[in-house]
Amino acid sequence: MLLKIVVFTSGAVVMSVEMLAARQLAVQFGNTLQVWGALIGSFIGALSLGYWLGGIAADRWPTRLGIGAILSVAGLLIIALVPLAGPAGRLIYQFRGGAPLVSGGWLKPLISSSLVYGAPIVLLGMVSPYAVRLAARDLSRLGHKVGGLYALASLGSIFGTFLTSFYLILVAPISHIIMVEGLLLMGLAVPVYLAGFFFEQESRSGPAEASPWVPRPDGGNSDLSLRQ
């Protein structure tokens, strides 16, 4: 159940941050199709990188402590957007160059959205494959687990989009919403850390696995791994 909450919340935060990023980018770069294209493309790219890295990390460190660390760092980076997003956008807006960099071009908003929002979105993209790795205990139901968790992430994304666009943006400043979302991720990391510490410690302290070496009738030894 905890993994499902983590996946749903991560999906919601991703889309909420994307909606809020559109408002922040509009201050410097406008609200054109080019700006939206740069924003959506950079977020999809960051999520894709996160999916890939999450799969690698989950295979190497398949623990709840790992996913707790991802949530903690992502929360910190999202909180850091409050003081950094505005100055970073203004700095990038002052770049000089060819047509893609002039007002109305696509390169400045692409650079801004990638540099400012890329890191936390990559981390949040790591959550779903990591959760699949932790939840997949029964290979006969692996497809069910994968489909269910990614459906939850998508439902979270829909929830985050609607909640932010139709309600939050109307009642609270962008900085406050971003701050609360970062704190939410860090708060969610606490029960994940606790679950990892207690359950995984208990698992490691349980009975040792049987040795792969078994006696043969002639008194020798046989490696089971060679017969599997």
C-alpha cells in the first residue's frame, strides 16, 4: 500500500510542477506554443531518463531505503525551486545569440525548463520502475503489478494536473504550492525509510539460505547451481 501511495503522489507532483513551471516560464518567455513545446519536451525527456536510471538503480539497490532517498532528494530540489527558479529564468532570458535565442524563440525556454526543473523530474521518474522492482515478488503476476503501478502513476498525474490547474493556482502563490509539494515528498520519505529499516533489517536477520552445496551419495559435494 505504501508503494502505491508513493507512486501516485510522485505522478501528481510531476504534473503539478509542470503546470506551475508553465506559469513561471511565461513571466520571461511568454505563453506561446514554442514555450509549451519546450516545457513538455524537457519534462518527457527528464522522465525518460529517470525511468532508465530508476531501473538500473532498482536492480542494484532493491531496497525501500533507496526509494526513500530518491523522495528525499527530489523534495529538497523542489523546495530549492522557490528561491532559484526566478533568478535562473531571468539569467537565461538575458542570453544573446541567433534566432532560437531571441524573444519568441524555442531555445531559451528549453534551456530554462531543462536546467531548472530537470533534476527533480528525473528523480521522480525513477520512482515507478523502482516501485515495480520492489513489488515484483511473483513473476506470474508481474504484468499485473507493472500495469497497476503505472496506471496509478498516470492517475496521480491526472489528479495533480486538475488539482493544480483548477484549484491550487487560484488560492495560493506558486512558491507556496511548490514548497508544500517538496515538503510532502520529504514527509512521505519518512515512512518509506522506516519500512525499509524495520522490514529489510528483519529480512536480513532471518534464517540463512540453504547452502548450494549438498552431499552426494559417494561422499563428495554437488553444486546445485550447476544443475539449474
